[in-house]
Amino acid sequence: MNSLISVIVTTYNWPEALSACLLALMAQQDRRFEIIIADDGSGTATQELIKGFIETSEIPLGHVWHEDKGFRAGTIRNKAVAASRGDYLLFMDGDCVALPDFIRNHRQLAETGYFVPGNRLLLNEAYTSLVLGQKIPLHKQSLGFFLWQRLQGRINRLLPLLYLPLHSWRYRQPQNWQKAMTCNLAVWKDDFLATNGFDEVFEGWGYEDSDLVIRLIHQGVKRKEGRFAVPVLHLWHRHNDRSQHDENYRRLLQRVADISITRAERGVDQYLETTSA
């Protein structure tokens, strides 16, 4: 797959984490990608950081921002996709750090008719503070380094860092939507647009990414497992406001049960019309 990859990085008011995320992307072995920062209403500090990266980056970098009106990650991701130029979308969060082969391996996994969820390793709270405070470049570290952090209890597991070549097991659960999250999820833009992207009826935190994956599956797009190929290191953070959890989960279960639902009620098409106007 030689297409341009659009990496959609979602962020909100955590410039230190976003800096670590962007520095890791700047160090990628595969250079054929662009970055679109989907900014869910961050303030001046984040905007100044992004401006500095835009001015110095060798990788094309765009910034899509909207006003802070609470958690609207699905909305800002839709707007970022509308501004993207790539044929293949790779969603990740601005508190995640990729290893240097992240883009390269995602490109190798890309296949028509499939979406690819990756997985993650979690850093604990104290180690996250240490990494950001001392600006430790996690993306430059060896497997031995991470083994030591695991032995000290600073990261929750080590196995995702092991690479396994392509095998038939990656295709064994084509309709499994669980644990496919937008902190590390790749999908063809045509498939994303066919489902009308993220559904903005999911208000507040919770399940807008699962809903997207369920509608992709209803559309006939299959899951191809990205484990043991494309992990990210996920920095610790407090939980978002989950007051909308129950309502969003109820809506999600309805989507699981009704295979006729393939398109978002309120999705990306509204921004495509604006972009092309």
C-alpha cells in the first residue's frame, strides 16, 4: 500500500503529552504520511505548541480546532478527516507514543476491505509524570529498557512490543468490535465516509469509537488484528467525565442489534459539504 496515510491525533489541553506524541511521529521510519491534529477546544498553551511544530516539521501537519463545549472527540475527528488528504486514516490519541516502525507496520497491515485496530501498553501515574517531567524519549528506547520498566511495575505489560509477522490468525475474528479503539485504529477513508464517520449523537465520553467499528462491520468491512505489530505507549491520565456512559452504552447496544444501521445520523458529511463549498 503506497497511499498517503492521514494520522488523526486527538488532543485536549495536555501539551506535554502532545509534544511526546508528535516527537515520536516525527521520528517515524516511514515518511509518507501527514498529521492532522484534532483539537477538541484546547487553550493557548496547546495552540502555541502546535504552531511551533507546524513551523519546523518535515512532515505535513495541520491543526483543526473547535470551541470547548465539553467532550466532543467524535465531532473534532470528523472535522479533521474532512481536512485530510490521505486515502488511509490512522487514528491515535495525543497522549500516546508510537515506536519508530508504527507507520511502516500499519502500512504493511493495510488491506482493502479491512480495518486494523492496534493495542497499547499503559504507563502508571508516577512513571508518566517522570517521562513528561524529564522528557524521556520513549520512542527511542530498546526492548531491554521496557523490560526494566515492566519489572519495576511502571508499565502494565510487555508482550505487545513483540513483533509477529503476518499470519492467518489476524483474520480469525472479522466481526469482533470489542477493544477496537481510536487511540490506535486504521481504516480506509472510503470505508469511513461510507459509514458517515463518527456519529455525533454520542454526546460526552463513551463508545463513539465502538459505534464506528460496529457500523463498519455492518457495512461489510472486516477486522484484521493489529496486535504484535503496531502497539502504542499510552500515558496515564484521569478518567473523563462519564456522566453520559449509560445513555451512550444503551445506544451502542441498539446499534449492535440492528445490522441495518451502517451510517451515522449526524456525521462527517456535514463538514465535507462545508469544505467543498
